[in-house]
Amino acid sequence: MWDPSIYLRYGDERARPFGDLLARVGSQEPREVVDLGCGPGTLTVGLRERWPHARVLGLDSSEEMIASAAALGTDVEFKVTDVYDWTPGPAVDVVLSNALLQWVPGHTDLLRRWVGELGPGRWIAFQVPGNFDAPSHRALRDVAARPRWHDRVAEGLRDPAAVLDSAGYAELLTGLGCHVDAWETTYLHLLPVKDEEHPVLRWMEGTAMRPARKALTDPADWDEFRAELRRVLAEAYPARNAVVAFPFRRIFVVART
């Protein structure tokens, strides 16, 4: 289950890659824009400013996220939809996906299908984290592999090979006849230390730690798991001058069919 309030703890930092992705999409007057994995919708509603005459649709598999998005009270449409079941309609000119596809096993097959279903001159733009080998994720996997947690937690975590690099996506999409703009950016997030909680732990609770939270239904187990991970993260990401430096690599792809 996704918790919109936890996900939005670092809303500004999560919004920046969406803006960087959107800046490279060249569509001028799209008829329909679809945001796959729209989450709480706070970024999706901004698409109305970019394309005021388009139909804007936000889709997400989480009922909690869609409820939060619908409560924003805009004319953007939000629906609960599984990305595996989604097919672009004939009016879809822009498909956006921000930090979704890393959760979707076999998403390269989805990309192939979408390219085939979209007409020529349409846009597919997506961004995925490229930090699965970062100290944060190594720490999560190392703690999950400990005997107390392994049987319940380890298998549910993201595989380090969950995404391709920018060159891999470029090769895939150019092979399908697309014009591709692909790049990678490492953001340095300076996360403030506000209390005894480690800010990288707070960040990860909104995303990477979700499979562990789902598996550890006993609150005491969850608290113990968090405490073990907090100690490892504090060593990997020490606080200096009341902030923790958290490098975060992201992979961007903008393709025109």
C-alpha cells in the first residue's frame, strides 16, 4: 500500500526530475496526455499549464494515491489502472512515466508494445531511478538478508537489474524506429536533519522500503528492522552541518515514435 503523505515528505526533490524530463518533450498541441504512475497527482495537475487544451489523464494502480489525486479538485482525470492493462487510445500524443517502470517487471516489453500501438510522431518520456547499487539500496538488501528478515523481506526488494542504463534504453527504442534523447543525472540532495530519524531512511520509507513494510506486518518487527537499517545508513550517510548529502542517480528517456 502506498502512503501519499510519506511519499510527499520530499516533494520538491521528487518533483525536479519530472520537470527535467518534461522540458525535453517537444509536443506542442497534444490531444491527450497520459501520466502513468501519477501517484498523488501533484505533478500531473501541472501538465494543464504546459498543455492547457489537452485532455490530461493520470493513472495509478494505488487506490490511495488516486484518492489523494482526486481530492486536488482539478479538471485532470484520475483513474485506478494497472499499467499492464493500459493501452494508448488513438488520441494519445504524449505518454509520461515518472519513477514507475522500475516497479514493473518486464517493462521493456511494455515499451515495445506501446511504441507499436502509438502512431507516428507521438512521444514517450520516462524517468527511472538508477541508484540500485547506491549505498542506500545496498544497505537495505544487506539488512534484509540477515537471518531474522531474509525469509520475509529479501525476495520482495527491487533487483539491482530492475532498469537499464540510458544507453540500453536508447538501443531498445532506436531499434524500434524511435528518435531518442537519453541521459543520466545524479542529483545531490541535501536532506536536513530534523530529529533522531535519519533523513535517508525517511526518504526510503516512501519508495524502496515499501516491500519490507508490506512483509513486516507486526509493528514491533517493523520498528526493529527500521532501527537496524537506520544504523547502517547513519554510517553510509553521515550528517554534516545539519544536513545529509544524498546523491541520487536518475535515468531519463524521451522518445518520438
